[in-house]
Amino acid sequence: MEDLITFPGQFSNFRVTAIGDRMVTFRVDELYSESIKDIVSTPVGTEYVVTLVPVGANTDLKEVKETMARRFGKKLHAEMAELAELLDVSPEEVKNNLREELKQRGMIVESTTELPVSGLAIAVNIIEKWIADKRNGNTQS
């Protein structure tokens, strides 16, 4: 499984900007500054899939990653079924189209089972875009 950016952060603030963006702020102790260097060195506007897990004495990060992969997998299949219904095609046809899209992007060789958590998130995003396009009268990408 891929390495995820993980660090303990304490919720600090929430605000709505003048243009309507929602800003959520977390405080990260200096002890964990190395853990967030990849985030703070990326350009402003870089998008991340963020999953927050309340930390307790028994939090197991390996289990958290496995749970995230399962949840994104379930969401992907639900979104594919929804798109299939919208397009009046079989879920297998939607899956084949997604598979071809992911191959073109160099994300897989043969199967969506090759995807890490971040790849599953991207696949969900692709299907959600196709659903939005269909609902807006656009053709599937």
C-alpha cells in the first residue's frame, strides 16, 4: 500500500472567506514538522483527498489505510452503478470505460485492483465528473 501523508493535527479553526471558501485549520506540533513538509512545499491550490480519523490510544494507521481503501472501493462501485443507470448501460461497460481511462493516464496496466488509495480517489473523481457531465447534458469524457 502507498505511503500516505499522516500526522497528528489538532483542530484549530474554521472560517468562511469573503469569496465563500471554507477554511479548516489544524495545529501541528513542531515535533511532527517533518511529516508535513511535503504539504507545505506544494503550490497553493494543490488538491488533496483528506480523510480525518479521530486519534485515540488504540489508533492503528495500517488499519486506517486499509479502511480508507475499502471505503473508496465501495464508493467507486456505487458511483459506477449510478453512472450505468444514468447512461442505461451495464456497470461492466462503465467499468471498462474507466479502466481504459486509467490505462491512458498510466495509472493501471490491466485492473482497477492495482490502484492505491490515491488512485481509487482519482477514479471516484473521474466517475463523479462523468456523472456531472451527463446530468449537465455533456457527453462522457
